[in-house]
Amino acid sequence: MKTKQQIIIFICCLQGVWCQYWPINLPDKIEALRGSCVTINCRFTIDKNKYDKDLTDSAAGVWYKTDNKDDKNIVFRSGSSNLPFKGNITGKLKDKDCTTIFYDVTSNHKGRFFFRIEDGLKWNYVQKSVSIDVIDSPPKPTVQMFKDQMEDKVQEEVLEGSSMCLRCSAKILCSSSPPTLTWSSTDRLHLNESSRLQLDQQKQTEIISDLNFTATHLQHGVTFICTITYQIQQRNTTAQSNITLRVQYAPENTSVSVFPSNSVLEGSSVTLICSSDGNPAVFNYTWYRENEGQMEKLQTGSNLTFNVTDRTHTGRYYCQAKNQHGTQNTSVLLDIHYATRISLSCNRTDVTVCLCEAHGNPSPKVYWFLSGRPVINSTNTFISEERLSSTDLRSFISLHQSLTHTNTLQCVTINTHSTASEKIQLLHCSHESRLEYEQPIRAAPLRKLFFITSSMNMISETP
């Protein structure tokens, strides 16, 4: 190889030009995609003082392989159509720009090539050559990650809130038909990308697409895919590269599940389970309860269990999830259901006024009966209610004196878990006398619920 170059240099000297070194700028190696075109970026120099006048607009550019023995095997000459390679010198030779494009790349384009200038001046630039490698599939694009404007070569995890840039780049093998770059992601996120062209360190044109965003927990574990698409002979050929983002973030999506339900019957067991998403994983769960406006710490751990519940367990419970980047709180309302309870009292003056208080969760309903018949508002009776709380109800009934001499008055309360009733005999007595009460019935099971018909004309028990 060295002997061949020396022979060529010797021939140059015989052409009448002094033997000297004129640099040429060529890439060392380029890839060409079969069926596409390939661009060779090229700039040459001459001695301006002596030979600049010999370089004119009529100058021709010539390319030949290293294994060619003479000019008869030259592969390309500008302005000539009967040589093996079809192409065009896109640069202006008078300006010493010898950039060249070869079309319809085949396996014959594989090899090492030298450039020659022909005009009043003839010169072979044998001191520098370019190697073309023909490939059948497009090369994958290069994907880089920049965190806060600094390249992260090891691709470590990034902290939520960091300014991120994912860069996809690829050399343009054929300038007349450049490829396109597109971004996609496994979670189908909305992506805001920007593309541009620039020269790389070897002065080859490359296409770059940047994806800029602020890292959030939603992108943790998401794979970003860059696809390069070449159009070759009316068909698309693609190649892909990808990168998976790892984001560290404080707890997110903290929630509490209640088993069997957040509404349970008094005396049963209930478990509250706290879960959260964080990277790194949550290492501490703490339970609190709101008590008279203050937060009361209960225990740590993801589960909070009450084996035997009572109505005092009703309230709002808070779970705090914590990892090294922060905390997040969530809450749930625990509602303890219990059977209805009743109390009945009366006072007699000119009219008899009775008060029936019902307690239960869910809140009970109150019904009045005289001698087994439902009572509604009339000229002789008046019923009113007062809601004391979400679980307490107070009902008043006023009876005309004409109804109090032989009748039995009964108050019945019902909720989804039980019924309770209490009744009195309205006896003949003065208004100072105490009324006699029968033994009250409390907390009957659901199978003994009283059902009141829509016409409100009777009350009965289920068998």
C-alpha cells in the first residue's frame, strides 16, 4: 500500500507540479445504506499564491478506488455519465468544496476512495482517503440523557423535578433523502420534541431530535423510543433505540382500604390497610386519629386492626406514608353501626306530651301508635321531630285529653340493624299523676323488625 502511494506521488511530480503536501479534509469512514445514496463531505487545499489561478469553474472532480491501476478504472468524474458510479459534486470546486453524493448504492461502493482535481491544475490527494462501508440495514440512532444540562452517561435514577433532555441523533447518510426521527413512549405520554441538523466532530451532517421535560413520578419506568425512518426506493426502513427513565420521588397515590368495609357493625373486627407508591419504596407508615381537633398518634405499620369495635371507634383515621424524599397523608372515615336504642317519657297537663328519643347508626326512624294504630297529625294529635345528631333523633307527640283515658301509646324506632319499642298505658289520672310504663322492648333482631304499610294503618312483626 505504501509503495502504491509513493508511485502515485512520483507520477504527480512528473505532471509538472512540485511535489508538496496539500491537505484534504475527508471523513475516515462513512456508512452507506444499500439502495440509498451516500454523501462524502470533502474540502481540499492548494497553494493559493501559485495555483489559485489554475482552479476555474470548469474544474472536474474525480474519485477512484485504491485498487485501480490506471485512469481507465476511475469510478466517478463530474460531468461524465459513462462511469460506474452515478452521482454529483454538490460543492463548488472553485471554492475548494469537493463534497460529493453517490446514488443507488450497491456493494460496489464498498472500499477506500481518493479524490483528484482536474483543471489547468491536476492533483491527486493520495495522502488522505475515505472508506465506505455498505450496510443492508439502517444503523440505530444514538440516545443520550441529559440531566440539568449535564450528560448522564451511566443513566442513574433522577430526582423528580429535574430538568431532563433526551437526545436522539443519527448521521445523515444521504443528504438528498435525509431520515426522520420520531419519539414515542410505552405509556403514550404527550411528547414535545424538536429536531435540527448540525455537523458532528467529523464534519458529517447529523440529525438531532431533543425531548425536553421535567421529570415526574408518572415517567418512572417509562421507556422512551426513538425511531429513525429512511425512505429507500419507495419503501420505509426503520431502526430504533430506547432508554428507560428511573425517577426517584416522594410517596404518591397513598390510599387506605378497609376490610370488610368502612361501615361495620359494633362488636365486629375491622382492619385498615395503608398503601402508597414511592421510589425508593415507603419505609414507614404512621396512623393518627382526629380527636377533638387534635391529631392523636396510634401506631406505626401499614395495618391498623380493631378486633372488637364499639361506637367510640367511629371517626376519621389518617395514614402518613414516608420515604427519604418526603411524606404524603390520606384519611378514611370509619363508621361503626349499632342497634337502635330508645327512651320514652311523658308529661300530662291539659294535654299529654310525650317525648321519644332514639339512638342508632344508621340513624333510626320513629313511629307512634295508639292502641296499635299508627298516629298522624290531626286535630287531636300533633307530632314533631328534632334531629340531635347524625345518630340521635327526638320525636314529640301531643295528645288531646279525649285520647288519653283508655288508650295505649307506643313509640317504635327502626334502623337497618334492629328495632326497639316502648309503650305506656294512658290511665285515668290527674295531671300531677305519674304515668305507668310497661317494660320496654329494646334492640330486637332484624328478623323481628316491625313493618309499617304505606297506608300507615297497621303494624305487624315478621315471623
